Amino acid sequence: MFTNSKIQKLASPSLLLLSISILIGIIGFFYLFWHENQTKLTIDVPKNELPAYYQIKPQDLAKKTYTTRTIPANTLKNPKDILGRYTLTNIPKHKPLTEKQLSPRIDPSFLAGTVTVGIPATPAMTFNGKLQAGDIVNITLVPAKSKVIPQNSSSLSLISFPNIIVLDVKSVLTGNTLATSVIIIALPKNRQSEFATHIPDATLLISRDLE
């Protein structure tokens, strides 16, 4: 038969272990709670969905808090690294922005008063694949000779669009065939009609200054 004293002696180690386990659990819980709060980060994220090739402005951003383990390692945390740049793809709202989603840093004035235009391009027009987002190029339209005025002129009436920023260069798949590349540019709005009028019958040349 177990006496009360024997039962107490047997129970004491078990109670001690239980107490220690509970204490460790409580300490662990509070440590995790503390650690979670210590690793939180407040960053600027898109307030709403943003379309591709959209220049980000202060009113497009909102503050949102995340734990560091839930955001990508290359997240842009400083608004100075975001504002003035344009998106390269559709951006969901309330999601951290990364470097790959945005254009290179450029002078915002290149985007002022512009409209996005896509141009089918040959390898020569993309400098054999070396043309990339952020490049500044000069575009020249060479009209067909039959439309040159006067007709007896030996020189062509060239139409120039200087200092045009390249927003992106993409290759589009059509079925199983790799289609011609597309150069996406920011064209001045006040010259959009002129560009659209002349490009169907003109040869398009793209050049880039070497200095």
C-alpha cells in the first residue's frame, strides 16, 4: 500500500517536470511574440493595382507592415527607390515591390507628356538583342520615295523623333514560333498623330549615341 508520503514523493518529480515544461512553454511563447514584433517592417507598397509601363507617383503608395520572413529578399524598402520609376509588368496591390518589377532609374522628365507605343522590331533594330529598358534612342522615319515632295528632290524628307526612351524590349511567342521582338517606347503625345500617319509607309531606323 502507498502511503500519502510515498505518493507525494513520487508525484513531486513529475510535478516539477510539468512545472518546468509549462515555464519553458510560456517563455518560448513570449520569445516568439517578441521576436515576431522585432522583425516587423513597414514599407511602401502599391495602394491599388498598377498597369505595366506606369510611372509611380507618391499617391500610388501606401504604408503596410510585414514580418521580414514573409517578404522577398530583394524587396524595395525605401520609397526613393520606387518613386519616378515605371512598372515593367502589372503590379498587384498591397504587395512588396522588387527590383525586377521596375524600370532602371531614369530622369522622370523623359516620361512627362508621353504615351506608350509598341513597335515590331527586327534584330537589327534591337542592336542584336542589346537594346534594353532605359536606353535613350533616336527614331527616324524614312518615307517612301514615291511620297517625297518635291519629286525631283535627291534627298528624302526624314522625320526625326530624338531622345526617345525605351520602356521595354519583349519577344512574343505566337504558337510555337518566336515572333518578332517588340520595342515599347514612350512617345511624346504631341507627336503621336504624326508618328501614326507616317509609319505605315516609312522605313523606321533606330540609332543610339555612342557618348
